[in-house]
Amino acid sequence: MASFLDSYNVSVLAIPAYFILSVLPHGLAVFVATQGKFGTWDNRNPRSSDMKAQLKQRLPAKEYAKYERMEACHANGMENLPLFIAAVVLGNMAGLKQDDLTAFVTAFLAIRVCYTVAYIMTSSQAPTLLRSGLWVAGFSLCFKVIIGAAAAMGSQA
């Protein structure tokens, strides 16, 4: 009997999984900003500096700092999404082994889960080195796949 994973290209399915992982911190930030009352969230201009100024006045300093870290984590996830998509698409286009691509997306998603937790939970300076190391590890994996795809495509020419 074929498993779910045998019926789909796992590396391609990792793209929406990473998108969801990247959006999750924003949802948590809204939870913090509204203190769990989502209906009070003013979504007309959620990126306005005025709204953030009001939040900063209304929330305790630690809660506002957590809100800011969650939004920054969300932005970082969105900023890294194109690189991840490029690595997945180019790896598939180049015909890299599916087992290798599955290992890549598994490692990348695991790193990004750890990165997300570290970003949200870190409120002092020292642990930010770990977070930065996780960020470097994630984009390095993407570069490795892209370079491997370039090599495979170059040898096909």
C-alpha cells in the first residue's frame, strides 16, 4: 500500500508548510496585541505606525516587546520564502534526487521551527547568537540546493 508521502512530491508540499509556519507568528502577535480578543483587532491599517504607537502605550513593555518579536519573525519568514521556493523549484527542475530534496525540506523546516521558537522566546542578547546561527543554517541549506541544481543543469547542457 502506497503511503501519503509516496503519492506527492514532499518538497513541493513543504512550500505551503513553510508559508503556514511563517504566518503563525503574526497570528500569535495579534493574539498578544488583543489579549486574546481577536474581535478587537483593527485590521483597517494593521501596519500603521499610529496603531503600533497605541499598542505600545496600551500593552505592558514585555508584552509589546513580544508582539514586536513575533511580527519581526513573521516578516523574516516572508522574506526568506522566495529563497526557499527557488531552492525547491530549482532542485526539482534539475532532477535532484527526491530523497535529497525531502531531506533538505525536512531539515530546513526543522531549523525554521527552532528559529521561530528562538525568535519569539528570546528576550535577552546572548541567545540571539543561536537564532542568527539557525538563520544562517537555513539559508545555507537553500544555497546548497541551488548550487547543486546549477551543477546538475550545467552538466545537462
